Amino acid sequence: MTSWSLVFNSFRYYARSHIGTLLGVAVGAMVLVGALLVGESVRGSLRGMAEARLGKVELALPSNDRLFRAELAAQLQADLGADTAALLQLPGVAKRPSGKSQANNVVVMGIDAAFWKLALEQPKFAEIPEDSIVINERLAKQLNVEVGNSINLRVHNPSQLSRDAPMAPIEDSTASLAQMEVFAIVSDAQFGRFSLQASQVPPYNAFVPLSQLQDAIEKPGMANLMLVGQAAKPSNDSLGQAQAALAKHWQLADAQAQLLQLPGDKGIELRSPRVFIDPPLAKAALAVDTNATEVLTYFVNKIQIGERSTPYSMASALADFEPGTVWLNQWTADDLQAKVGDDVELSYYSVGTMR
């Protein structure tokens, strides 16, 4: 018996077990190949969604309720040599004037022509006409609207003070833009899916003229989101260059603060319309001048001495003030019939659960 005949006879005798092994190997190979194909498909889908969300955006500066000058984007663009856009992005609600359909959790963005330059595929228009709105495909489907229809918007109005603060106003917490005509419906590639939040579900995006949204919330010239595209000459330290350009052009107005000369040349006051100065800004101010003094002014419901009280006043606290003492101005002292040595009680709200 030759070697080949031995091999042949062995194969014929164990044919069933060999076939089973071959089938197992084939099935295992198909499973592995299928998993690799599915994985590559999912990876490609996620990559495509990410590219649609971000377009040509390389860097982003979101500031939420803290606003900065919209012109800061143009100043950075000149230094970085990259397309830069300033946006005003606010949460809102959109509905048909008839009330038949409504979309919650809408992302309302005030934009200008610079925004579309960062899209993978620029739409045929650049500017959005006044009293017009551009929406993405998902929002159009939710509201069942098409070009030419009207939409009403209500947006969150950024507060100068935390909404949880007791003195925060409630009546102006929202602003409305009524009878906005649908100018265009943009696809995902045309930045209709734009979002800085990773999600497989497209957001409800609505785009309106930047100046019109600024006027609606009474914040002219301000923005809360900056987008920076890829520079004409890419660098390995694009983030460092952007931060350097930002530091070069950053002003107190971009931190919603201002310096005021006190009457009689008695000093300079650092003030913020946000009422409370943010700790980093306060720390930087104190580092400039060792003679700087911190002042905390807060609304008090009542100043009381015995049975007499003065409602709705302001109390100021100073860091170098003698503990346990209170100074009253003459009007308050007269109203309370106060004299030196009287015990004074202050009543005020503090922030807690549900404001």
C-alpha cells in the first residue's frame, strides 16, 4: 500500500467527521466575516453622522447663558486664516400657528452667512431673509410643513442671573418670534444635522437671522457659540493658536463685565450685569491691585429693629468690615428710629430646592 492510497482510504473512512469539521470552519469563517462587515458598516455610519453633525468645524467655543461679542469671530478669523462663525444658540419650542403640530426641544440658532461655509455641502442661499426661518428635515416632518408655511417660535431668554436665584425674573424667561416663513429645508449634508452633542437621532434644528434673534432677546451684537473651521495652513497646534488669538482679542465685554470710574476719581469699579462676578474674573481683578475690595450686594426682604421694619432693601457686605456690626444710611435709620447699639435683623431669601 502506497502513501497516497493510505491517505485516500483514511479520508474515505473518516469522511463524515472531516465534512463536519469543514462545515464548522466554514460557518465560523462566515460569522467572523459578517461581524467584520457589520462592524465596518456601523463604523462608516457613525463616521458619516459625525461628519454631518460637525461639517468642517475643527474647534468650538460654547458659553451657554454667558454671552460674548459676535464680532470676536471675525477678529479670530483674521488671525487664524480659518472660516469662523458666531452663533446664538438657544433651546426653544416650534409650532404651527394653527396649533395642530408642535415640536419641543428645538435648537434655535441665530446665524449669518459664515455658518453655511462650515457645512459639507453649502446650500444655494447664504443669508436668511428677515422674518424667515430655515429648518432641517426632521423638524419639517414633525411639524408637517414645507417651504412657504409659517412657524411660531418661543425661545429661552438667557438670564443675567441664574434662574435658580430668588431674585431672578420669571416674566421675561422666554421670547417669541411669530409668523416665521419657512424659507428652506436643509439636508444633513447642508448642516441640517449640526450639533455638538453626539447622538444617532437628528436634533430639531431651526435657523433664523442672527440679528433678529439678538433683537428678540434684547442682546444686540452678542453670541454664545463660536465655530472655527480648518485653517488654510493646518497646524499641529491649532488649539494653541486659537487660544492665543482668543487671548489677544478678548475684552471685558466678552465676560459681560465693565470698568466704571467712580465719581470724584475715588477709584474704579468692576461691575457685571450678571449681578455676581464669576470667581475667575474676581480672582484676576484682585491680583491686579492689592488694594482692591470685594463687595457683595444682595436683595433683603426686610430690615427690622424690634417691631419696626423697612421692606425691600439692599444690603452690601465688605470683606474688611467689622464682624457683627451693621451700618444703616440716614433714611433707613430714621424710618426704623434706630440708634447706635440697637440689634438689627436682616431677612432674605437663600437658594434652595425649587428656588
